Amino acid sequence: MKKCSIVVPCYNEEAALPLFYREITRVAAGMSELDFEFIFIDDGSRDNTLSELKKLASADKRVRFVSFSRNFGKEAGIFAGLEQSTGDYVALMDVDLQDPPDLLPDLYRAVSEEGYDCAATRRTTRQGEPPVRSFFARMFYRIINKISDVDIVDGARDYRLMRRSMVDAILSLREYNRFSKGIFGWVGFKTKWIPFVNVERAAGETKWSFWKLFCYSLEGIVAFSTVPLAFASVFGILLCLIAFFFVCVVLVKTLAFGDPVGGWPSMMCVILFLGGIQLLCIGILGQYMSKTYLETKKRPLYLVRETEEGLQ
Ligand code: UDP
Ligand code: MG
């Protein structure tokens, strides 16, 4: 019998966890052609998530968990789950039921019968989300798809089911700054996109503030595009051309009309503008350098404090 691993990162999810477990076991019971394994990653939760997981693991042998020594972020959770998974198929899901477990049979069919390596899901609406956030999200997808070779699908969720070969490919990318949406696209493989209507969180609250999402999107851009690095050169050339034009204007004015050169305010504008552009370019360079610095340290992506193997 083939085996399917379900990987679920959890951070402070004591409220959502029992609901999720009930749903996923109900769906799993309907897919009798598969053996299941549920791998929960406790990402350094400060509530009772870990004790809930222990309860589940001692009652159900299919439940495994990995508890981190602190909060390492969802990306580290995904990586740990994929690394721990032993199934022929691996599904990635959020614990808050925003990734409907009922779609799992569809995902499985696409991979097992229709010849795809991966079945991924995409939200068709952003209903229930603040409009400002939707606006920035859409901008982000438009920009990153312009400046990056990797295809990053708007509205794509991390919810997907993959064949082992694709999971191994993802695990072979050991970078420290992980941007999963880009990594899934980068490894390629045949992916079927399954759309669904946005669902709101079942319990608990979102871990992503606007600011956190903004920083995450910048990380995505730095991780999957080097176009911002060319910004300084392009702007430099442009400014040189403009400067050359003004030199001509000043020369003609002085020689032909004998005008004295005035304009302290315009001088200030130019100085401030140039200073701003230079700082911006240094900032962009700094972003890439700091990421390179973090990569060169080769720190582990996560540290484990406890797993289900410690349970009796
Ligand atoms: N999550 C995590 N570590 C974190 C933040 C979130 O493992 O540092 C998990 C969280 O428990 C959930 C999933 O990632 O299962 C998605 O988080 P959330 O629902 O808060 O994000 P949203 O759906 O609002 O984008
Ligand atoms: Mg959510």
C-alpha cells in the first residue's frame, strides 16, 4: 500500500488543532487505498499546542510530531516536515482549516491518475482579507513575476500534494532564506492548479501582521531576483544623461546671453535627490549582502527539542 504523509506546521494552535485532527482523520478514512502519517511541527508554540500533540500522538500511532526549541518560522516548519516525511506522497497543509482537507482526494487523484507530479491549490478570491493587504499582495505578485524567472502564481497557497521525487528536489535546496512559493516554482515538475474559494480561519488568529508580510515579500524578491541590483546602474546612466543636458543648457545660457547662474533652491533639490538615490542603492546592496552573510554561516534551519519518539 502507498503511503501519504501530511505535513502540518503549527504555531500557537491549541484551538485549531483538535478541529483539524477531526477533519483530516475523517477525510483520511475515506481514502482507504492509502496509509497515512500525520507530521505536526510545533514551531516553538507558547500555548498548549505541544501537550495537545502529545495527547494525539499517544492515542493515534499515525500521528508524529517534531517540537522546535523556539519559533523558527513557518518555512523552517515546512522544511522539517518534508525532511521527516516517509510517504510516497506528501501533502502540506495549514492547521487552521483554511486549506480544506476535503480537497485532498482531488489532489491525490491528479497525482496518482492524471500523471502530475504535484497538485497545488490556488485561492480564486481574497474575500475576508483587508483591501489594503489584497492590493499590496497583488502588486507583489505583479512585480516579482516581472523581475524573476521563476513563476510565482498569484493566490497560490502552500497547500499541495507532491510525489516523493519533487519532495526530494525541494529538500536538495538547502538555502537558509527560504521562500517556499519561489522554491516550488524553481524546482519545476508538472503541477496541476486546483482553484478554490477562500475559507476563513476556523479558530485562533493569524500569525502574519502586515509588516511581517511586507518583510517576507522583500525576502522573496531578494531570494528570487537580482534585478534590483541593476537599479543603481540604470539610474546612474539616466542621471548622467540628464546632467549632460543641463550642462549644455547652462553653457548656452552663459555664452549666448551672459546670464549669471542663479538657483540655490534647485541646487538643494538636486543634492537631496542624488543623496536619496545613493542611499537607496546602498540599501539594496545591503539587503543582498546581509542575505549572503546569513547564508555563509550555514546555520541549521531548525533545532529539535522533542519528538514523538520520546513518548511511551
Ligand atoms: N505558522 C508556523 N510558524 C509561524 C507562523 C505560522 O508554523 O511562525 C503556521 C500556523 O500555525 C498555520 C500556518 O503556519 O498552520 C499559517 O499561518 P496563519 O494561518 O497564521 O497564516 P495566514 O493563513 O493568515 O496567512
Ligand atoms: Mg491561515
